[in-house]
Amino acid sequence: MSTVASRRVWDPLVRVFHWSLVACVLLNLLVVDDGEDLHQWLGYAAAALVGVRVVWGFIGPRHARFADFFPTPRRVVHHVRALLGGASEHHWGHNPLGALMVFALLAMVLMLGLTGWMQTLDLFWGEEWLQDLHEGLGEWLLPMVGLHAAATIVMGRIERTRLVKAMVTGVKERY
């Protein structure tokens, strides 16, 4: 019985979305200034990217679809037990913990976009609680991104896959 060493997993839209969102987040770190136009437009771009990704999560190819990697409690528990037991599972798409992170990051970017936009409305103009919420969400995004990056490297080693390369080429390789 032969084993598959590689498979095309991430389509161009998923990869362009991912790296464009990375660029928006990194650039926003450099330009964070209250009310600065570039900060706002990068935030809107990030939220729009997430909107496109959400649509693609329902109509895109197999591994882009949320149904392919939706992290049900049963899948998450099974995955964690396998990891703790030293028997890593291989997933061509996202593993259940990776899927949780995907959904958490998408939600965080949408909440940042929403709270940022709300600050431009007359109804919420100058509301300190909203500014604090927006800043707090931004502060949480950074450790989440760091955890995502670290987990990508660690899980790549555990699962013996080249995850970062796959997000560039679209091909997930096992070694």
C-alpha cells in the first residue's frame, strides 16, 4: 500500500488571503495611531479579507471549506488525546486545534473591524469603553498570532509536515 507524500491543499485564494491578512496586521502594528487613516484602511481591508474568506469557507474547494475542518468537541478531544498519547494524527487540512485558532483569529479580526468602525459613528463617537475594547482586542490579537505561528512550527514537526511551505506553495508535504 503506497502512502501519499504530498497533496495540493491550500488554493490560491486561501494563500493570498492568509498572507494579505498577515501584511494588514503587521502594517497596523507599525501605524497604530488614534484615528490615523492608514490604520483605519488597513483595518477595513483586514475585515474585508475575512469577509471574503468566510464566503470562501462555504463555496471554496474542499480544504478551504469550514465543513472540512470544523472543530467539533469530539474531534478536538480525540485530537488532544492523540497528541497527549504521543500518537499524532495527520490531517491534510487543518487539525482540530488549528481549526479552533482559525475561527478565533477570524472572529478577532472581525471584532476589531467592527469596534474600529463603530468609533467612526456619531452614536459611539468618543465612547471610552469602545476605544478600550478595540485596544484590548488588538492587544489580544498579538499573542494569538504568536501562538498561531509557534503552533504551526511545533505541529509541523509533530505531524512531520511542512506547514509554512504549504501556505506558500499550496502543497502540504509529509516527510
